[in-house]
Amino acid sequence: MSSEPSTCAPTVDPLPYEDRLDARPLGQIDLVVIHCTELPDLAMARHYGERILHASGTGNSGHYYIDRDGSVHVYVRPDRIAHHVRGYNPRSVGIELVNTGRYPDWLARGSQKMEEPYTGAQIAALTRLLAELRRELPSLRYIAGHEDLDTAREPASDDPTVTVPRKMDPGPLFPWDAVLRATPLERLVP
């Protein structure tokens, strides 16, 4: 994928509904959104991505997934609009890092810690992917975390009198300083 050193090229494995997602010109993309899967492994992330949730016959998914070993998987190509962040999908590419996050009780009051660190292989693969996307997407200028763009709160699943963040990814252990040093992309925090 890149002329920079890489452990291997990305695995392109489109979701079954990719062709039903709206097409877009690559020049429309100016934002990368960093997520974590909040699931135990890549297989479960794929399973969740394949779920049909919308009347269009599509579901929620990022474009790229980076496993703990640094392998990169393309589930939705960037010329399609994936459902990965409220209000920003038409202009963004979603990158999911495999990480347990708050799994399995995402919205439980007692599960609001994210304790799994990201691997060095994941962060190295992410910086290579960001460099490649900068070459492929001429309008790409911004980077944000899912938590930066979706700040909604919801009643806790185990105590509806308390609200918890709907999204916390990529979370407190994501190395923003290192990633921002490695890319000219500007962090977008509305």
C-alpha cells in the first residue's frame, strides 16, 4: 500500500453491503475519525459490521480496521460513505483499532474505564495508513477521535438515573501526542 516500510499490505475484505453504501468523490473527504472497536477481537468486529441496521440494507462500520498485530483490513473502501460517526460520515473516513474498550457492558455505570493499551504495532500501522491516506485523499486535513465528535450521554444501562458517555473511543490510552507528531493532520475538536 505504501512505499514506507510495512509489515504487509492491507487485506481488502469488503462488507457484503458495501455496494449499497452511498458513493462519494474522494475529494469530499477532509477528516479521519479514530475509533476503537470496543470488542474483544477482529472477528467480532467483523460480525458487528455485517449486521444490517438501516432500511438501506447497510450497517455500522469503519472503513479500516487495525488489529493488535498491526494488520490492516479494509471493510469499506473510502469512496463509499460508511456509518461510523453521527453527523460526519459524508466527509470522513473511519479507522477502527481493535481494543476491548468498555466491552461487554459499554453503557454500564461501572464499566466506564478503558484499560487496554494500544499496541506499538497498531500505532505504527496507523501512522503508515494516515500517510497513505494523505497521498490518496488530496483534501484530507483533519483528524478526530470518535469521542470528540459524539459527545452525547445516555442513561447507564444499570442505573438510568446516571448518564454515561455514549462514545469514549479511542479513549484515554490513545497516544494522541505521538500520532499528531507523526502526521500533519490537524486535530478537529468542535
